[in-house]
Amino acid sequence: MKQSVRSVIVAVLSLALPALAFASGGGVIELETNLVIQLGALLLAVRLGGSVAHRLKMPAVLGELAIGMVVGPYALGAIPLPGFPHGLFAGSMGAIAVSTELYGISTVASIILLFVSGLETDLSLFMRYSVRGGIVGLGGVFISFGAGALGGSLLFGGSFFDPANLFLGVMSTATSVGITARILADRRKMDSPEGVTILAAAVFDDVLGIVALAVVMGMVEVSRKAGSLDWGGIGLIALRAFGIWLGVTALGLLTSKAFAKALKRLRTPMAFSFVALGCALLLAGFFEKEGLAMIIGAYVMGLSLSKTDIAQVIIEKVHVLYEFFVPIFFAVMGMLVDVRLLGSPAVLIAGLVFTLVAIGSKVLGCAIPALFLGFNWRGALRVGVGMVPRGEVALIVAGIGAAAGFLEPTIFGVSVLMTLLTTLVAPPALSATLALAGKGTRKPSAADETVHEDYELPNEDIAALVLDSLIRDLQAEGFYVQTMAIEEGICQVRKDEIAFSLERDDARLSFQSGKDDALFVRTALFESVAKIYQNFAELRRKLEPEKLARGMDEGSKVGNAGVLEAVDRGAIVLGLKAGTKEEAIEELIDRLDARGKLEDRKLALADVLERERSMSTGMTHGIAMPHAKTDAVEHQVVAVGVSRHGVDFQCHDGSPATVVTLILTPKRASEPHLQLLAALGATLNDEERRTALLASVEADEAARALGLPDRRTGGGARNRFFQSFSR
């Protein structure tokens, strides 16, 4: 890992420094060039920050925020560079310290983020499911908003209705359900009474938070024009903003099926997905023109399409844009924080106080209603703590306030600090409350008997296939599948009174459900696996894999010499002693192990034999190519065996295998496994080369027959160069 990172850094610097040195020009060209370089540097930075956060078992958003603060215009981004005399990320847009162009990119990112959030919102849950979640969500929103705005008034001055304080109030209402879902899944509490209530309440938080932002934006717009607000004006403004939101949302929901039908006429999922995103951008612009935030329009568009049959398809197709843009948004939010102010005791104290207010108001606002809904003090505390982490929406609201000039740098820094601290504090706090002995409800309920089942599948590919098939089957029956954490693969499945969660971790599928729903989950899984099994049988009959395999050693006469350098000359065995294919595979495995090429001999042998059992790797012309992707090797390696008497490998032409090539490729490395298979097949199909290989008496002769470069002439210099570079 360290070698790879070092190599990437050296390569990037070698490319970037000349670009920095010669970055010049003027006008539009200069702005475009600067933006391209900024985006390139920022993409590298956010991936580094997200990776570090992941290794520390923290949400990636924290790493992206932190790296933005580090490389931003108040820190490393202010260091003069060739072509950037004021620093790489310096810029001025009123209260915004980054360039207008870069902030525009982050605005597009926020629209994509809220569009996807709208698509993933369980509208049916909001409308009719779980009275508990609705009441808890309402309590959290109202008390958090009031406490946030009042806390801002006491800390920074101004009235309760001062725009800055109203923005702080809206920020306080947000809940980042993805973080909570990860903790609940780890503790196997996703389908506990507390878990279901938290997840349901978070949906209400999302929707009501957007409504609150719409109302606040309307109030702020009038205050900007009139300079003051009276109670009558407040009521009219709130009514107008709420009316626009409700009217457009209702229209979107009423026309969603017809709109989805029209989109599907574009035929390709990619086409209609990006048309839907285009409509989200248009609606975002409309809301901004009406004095509301763009993210509200994006969320409304996503919400309108959330119950259509193309919602999950759109999420899947837009995900690549999500992965590109959203980390940039978080990094830009970090860049806007004046880190110099965070060294001020006054700012730190204000940030800690506001964080305590945000935590306390959310815990009390959600826990108090929970006490009247059948929870005891333990369950109510778990619900309250589970609603504490803020996240994406809080940062977006802060960015809107800063861009409009309502949140001065000190208040903006305090806002981001609150978001960071609540996100850091919530996981250990929630884990601690879940660890408290005893149930969280006053009376036993069916949901208290949570059933957790793990299914170990043969490999990651099979697990992903089963999960995808199961999700499609559930959606076809009207179930709503909500992705709670995109990167973590945690899903909530709901329909009427049935609710359960599922998660994939490598080759393991995990299910959590109430006792009454466990039979349904097992039945659904069984049917999905049975369908896959049937489809594979049909595939095997129609595709005729034996016929396809016969073509693997046909075609090109010459293999790729560069790829064939994976052949270990010391693992060329001229005179295999094996009498069976299992013995031949083990003999070549032993040679590689003796050469120090294997991390785990038993694992390598098991993986190759497992692949061989699925379908024989015997080809034609006496060629066999047993192979596997395995964690038993760090680098791709090939052993070659020549059998004078032949080994039965079930070759497709009935001939015994006289040439056996054993290929081992690391599972998680991008090494040319398929290219190597094709190259070896093409090389050994050459009758002249094959005859020379069978006649070889020394390993060097065999290597030349395979077309490997003569090591005396410096062959393989390319690989040796990269190996030394990595070191």
C-alpha cells in the first residue's frame, strides 16, 4: 500500500509541477486552466482524506472535510506556487474564499447529493408508516430548530429571527442517518424497536428540514429587501414558501408515473437517468429564482420519482457522478473554514457550546416523545442519541448561508465544527447506549425478538449476484428498498408491516428482521437463489461453455510477451511426475511455494481446485490452464509443467494434457488475468512453439519456446524498472 501511494505521489508531482510552472495566460483561458488544476489536485486530496478516514473507522465525509481544511485557502492552499502567486485555491467571492468556478462545482455537487437523497426517501414511510417515527421526528425538528436559533442568538447576538440564527436553527434539525445505520448494523439493532424508530424519524427529519429551509429562505429574502420583519410578514412569507414547496411537490407526485413513463421512452437507462438529473437541475434553478434554495428543488424532483419503478435505476446510473462530485462538495465546505479562527479560545468555546446545544436539543427533542410511545428511559436515550449526527444537509445549509453573506467566517467555522463533533461523538455514544443491559421498551413486543442470520456464500461475486437478484425480486412485489449508506451497502426493506434490513460484507450476506418476518426473509432468499441456479443451468445449456472453451486456444498465433513475463522461469517443470490433474496442480503449487511465491500454499491449492471443479480448464492440443484469483499471492505468477506421458485434464478434444500452465492472480489487484489466459492460449496454440516446448530439456529452452525475452539481453527491463520505482 505504501509503495503504491508513494508511486502515485511521485507520478502526480512529475505531471503536475510542469503544469503549475507554465500555468499562465489570461481571461477565460486562465480561469479554465486554474479550475482544471484545482479539480485535479482536489480529487487526489479527497480520495486521500476519505481513505484515511476509512482506515480510522470514521465516515469518509470527515476525512473529506478535514482534507479541505488542510489544503484550503486558509492553510496550504495559500502557499504561493508557480502560476498561482496567491496560492492554488485562492479566490474571492464576497464571503467565499475559494474561486467562483470551484464554488459553482460544489453547488452542482450539492444538487446531485439532494437529488439522490430525494430518490432514496421512503415516501410511503413518511406518509403512513410508524407513528412513532413521525412523532419522534417532529419533536426533534421543532426543539432542535428552536434551540439552534436561540443558541445562535445568545452566542453571536441578534434576534431569534436574525437570518444567521435561522440558518443555525435549520442546521440543527438535520440528521445523518447513514452514520447511525452503520452503528445499528454493526450492533445488529437495525430492526430493533429503537432502530426502526430512528430510521423512520430520520425520514421525517429530512423532509421537514427541507420544508424549514424553504420557509427560512423565504423569510430571509424578504428581510434582505425590507430590512425588517413583522409577525404578519413572517406568517405570509412562511405560507408562501411552504405553499411553493407543497405545490410543486404535490404536482411532482401526482405526475410522477406519467413522467417516469415518458422518461422510459428514451429506452436506455443511461439516457432517461441523466434527463431526470437535468430536470432536477432545472427545478433547482426555479426554486432559486423564487427565493428558495436550489437544493430544495433537487430534493423535490428526487422525492417525486422515489416511488416510481425507475428510481433505483436512476440512482445506479447517477452514482458515478455522485462519487465524483459529492466528495468535492465536502472538501470545498472544509476549505471555507478559516482554520486560523479555530485557534481562538472564543471560537472554540462557542463551537463547543453550540455543539452541546445541538446534541442536547436533538436528544431531548427525540427522547421525550419516545418516552410517551412505549419506550423506557434506555430506549428513549438510544433513540435520542441515534438522531444526533448531522452531516450533508447541515453542511449545505451552512454553505448557502455563507455564500449569501449571512454566516460570517466565525459563525461558519462554528457550524462546521458542530457538524464534525456531532458526527464524531454519535457513533461511540450510540454504541454505549446500545450496550446498556435491558430492553428499550416498557412492554415486550414482537420486534424485541430480532432474528439475525448470516449466510456465507462462495465468493464476493456470488454474494453480489444473490443480493442484486433479491432486491429486484422484492422491488417487483412493491417493496421499498432504501440504501441507508451508499458505501457500506446497508439497506432497509419495507412494505406495509413487513420490515427488515440486509447487508453485504464481502462474501457474507446478513439479514436482520423481527421474529414474525424471519420466515418471509428466508423464503425470499431461497427463491432468489433457486432462480439464479435455474438461470445458470439454462445458461450452461444454451451457451455451451465447452464449445466456448475450445476457442480459448485458437486465433492469434503469438502471445503478448509483456504479459507472459509473469511466468517464473524457476517454476518451469520439465517432466511432471503427476498421474492425475489434482497431482499436477499440487506439484506446480509446491514448486511455486518452494520458490517463495506463495503467501499461503493451502489457500492457493484450494482456490485452484475449486475453480477446476466448476469447469475443467483442459483445452485442446494437449493444453491445460488451471488458474484462480486468490489471496495466496501478492503478485501474478505462472508455473509451467511439461508431462511426457500426459495427464487426464478432460481436454475438449479428448487428448491428454502434456502442457500444464498454472496461473495465480491476486484477487484485489488490477493485474492482467484475462490477458494472460488469452496470451498463453495463443502462444501454446502455435504448433512450432508447442513442439519446441515439449522437446526442451532445460528451463531456458522452454522459456525461449514460450517467447519470453532472453534474460541475458535485458528482457523484462520494463517490469524491473517499475519494481525498483515502487521500492
